[in-house]
Amino acid sequence: MQLDLKWIHDESKHAGSFRLAASGQMKVFDLCCDQEHPFEGWFASGEDFDRQLAVGMIECPVCASSRVRKLLSAPRLNLGGAEDAPESSGKEPVAMPNGESMRSMMLQIARHIAANSEDVGERFPEEARRIHYDEAPKRSIRGMASKEEAADLKDEGIEVMPVPFGTLLKNPLQ
């Protein structure tokens, strides 16, 4: 089963709030802002892209400019006759994105985490436990924990996840 993910604007939240959503069929457009930062945008349809662009919902993940345009890109053609790889092949789809598109996506994710969580620093394991055991208000937090501390939290049923680009959260996000 193939799962497509996209960042979508969450209109129930404040401006600039995005969430990750899964869907079957997506349109992927190569986009560029007025500062010439290339990035991808995933949309339910071409009309969905046009609507979001018209109301300023699409922003560059590098500089947050809303002056965005579609770049020319080669369409994917399904010419028939081709079959999906058999389930037993043991292979899965992979990609090797260029450095700029990966950096753009990482910055977008880092911005989302920073904007929607509280930095509790070295107190992360303690604060995660307090939240889990209803001793502190439920909220999203981020901070520092050793591999052992993270494993202990998971053993207690406290869901945590590593942030591979954590240093981006400590620096200004441009």
C-alpha cells in the first residue's frame, strides 16, 4: 500500500498553521518563490492549488514568501500495460531529493514544531511524565533526552520521537 502525504493548511488554527495529511491521489507541483527558492507542493487537484494560491495559503518553506509560482515540470504518464511490482519483491519506492528541496522540507517541519510546541530543554523526560500522568496540562513539548531516557519513556507508554534536525529548532528559522 502506498501512502501519499502532504502539508495542508489547518483553517481551524491560526494563520500559517499546517498539518500533515494522507490521501490517495495527489498532484505534485514544482514551485518557486520570488526569492527563487525551489520547493514542492502537494495538492488534491490543480484547482486546490489555484484556490490556495489565490488566498495566500501557500508559502515558501525557506523564506515564508507567499509570492509563489508553478515551475514547468514533466508530467508523469501512465501509459498502461505497466503493472505494480508484486508484493513479494521486497522493494519499496525510494527517492533521492536534491539538497535544497530536503532542506526546505526540514525547515518547514522545524518551523511547525517550533511554533506548536513548548521547549522544556533538559527537563523533557520529567515534563513528559508529568503530562502523561496528568500532573501538568496536556500540550506538545520538545527538549533534550538521552537514548536511554527516551527508551524509558516508551517503556512507560509515553510516546516520544527523535527529531533528527533538532539543531534547527535552536537557531533562527529563516
